[in-house]
Amino acid sequence: MSHFSQLLTFIEVANTQSFAEASRQLSLSTSTVSARIKALEKKLKVRLFNRNTRTVTLTDEGDLYFTQCQSILKQLINLEDTITQKEHLSGRIRLTIPLDLPAKPLTHIISDFSALNSEISFEVIATDEPQDLISNNIDIAIRGGKLTTLSLISRKIGEGELKFYASKNYYENIINKKKCSHIAELPFFDPLNTLPALADGISFVKNPIKTRNIRLAKEMTLQSCGVGILPENLCMEELKNEQLIEVESSLKLPKLPLYVLYPSRDHLPLRVRKFIDFLMGSQEKYPLI
């Protein structure tokens, strides 16, 4: 039992990268957390953490041990769920989302799920940087665009429309007045990098301002800095207020798919499985795309 408590303490310190925060999460004193880690390191005869007064990071041996511990812990949780078939859900769900994912529908989905399962807590990590779900102890990732990995299980949430947009001022004073013969004559904001697929011999004007952030690209489009290739669902309010105008073109833009990704079907905790099903079933009421 003492070894198991040391393992749980090690996992919490690795997750939080802080002895003090781990002690708060585990309701233990910092000295107890430190003692458990020292005892574990003595048993394994390796140093698991590099630590000083400011930072706590895993050593190479600690990183390997952490990855294996995470896998074993998830198997134990899954086994418990399978044996008990419990419907009373508890625990934490760690979720990573892109920075541009609409916050309002996701907030409703998490809020409704939490209302039904009061002992579930969420940690939402908003980033556009690729995340290793296993080593970072992340249960679910929501990602848009083309899938770049085959190591994760994916379920398609839906598809969004990409369209060409311009501000009202840009449309009236640049596009109409210049009477552009082809949309390629205009500078673009292309945060999702769709132009290479459309090129096919077409030479596009280079925009001196580039960004991979969709919301920043939309703001630049609103400021009349060029034409934006943007998801329709992120521009509905501006279209309604006539701040943005759709620019017609013969060029066919691809669809923008959105997926929920997770490491494995076999060792998925019940709370995570239930949340994924809930998220998928909420798309008519709270569409994410």
C-alpha cells in the first residue's frame, strides 16, 4: 500500500510540476510528499526529478517511469469501471482545445455535463501546439483540420464551411472599385493554410502580414487589411451586422472537419467515455462547428 501511495504522489508531482501544488491536491503536507518521492527514488535507485527552489522537472528516467505509470493507472481505472459498471461518475477530465474553438457552446456542454455529474472536474488547456496526450496525461483533444497522427482514436464531430470574407469598407472601396478580375489579385489571410491546395497554377498575391491564428486573421480582415479565408461559424455575428461581406469566387474551398481525439478505446475511463458521448450528442443544441 505504501508503494501505491508513493506512485500516486509521484504522478501528482509530475502532473503539477510542483511539490507544493501536489500536496494541496492530495491534502498532504509538503514534507510528506517530499518523503514519499525520496522513498520511491531510493527504492528504484534512480533520481526521478530535477528540482531546485523554483522548478521541478522530470529526469529522463522519471519521464519514462511517468509514462508507464500513467498507462498502468488508466488500466486500473478502466478495470474498476468495467467490474463495477458504476454510473456514478467522479474524477478529473483533462481536455485540450484549439485557441479558436468557440467558447460558448463548449461552456454549455461542460456546464450541462457537470450538472448531471457533480463529482466530475474539468481542466481545459487551450493551445494550438500539438500535445502528446499520454505523456501529458490528457484525456481528450479537440482538433480541427487534417489529422496528422494515426496513433489516436478519432471521432468526427462535424464539418464547417470555409468562405472568403472582406470588410464592408474593403469590399466597397477595393474589390468593387478596382473590379478585380480574379480573387487571387487580392492579399489573403489564410490561417488554415488552404491556398496551396487551391493554387493549381494560380499565382496569389502575397500578404505581408501572416498569422496562423484564426481570430487574429478575422480581426485583420475586419480592419480592411485583406481578404480572410475564415470558418463561417466564427463570422456569423459580423455577417449579420454587415461588418463582413462574403466574397464570391469560383475557387472551391475545402470543408473544415473537427474531431475529438483520445488515446485508446480499450483503456478509456468511463467518465471520459460518457463525456465524449455527451459532447457528440450535444452538437445539434450546442454545435462546436
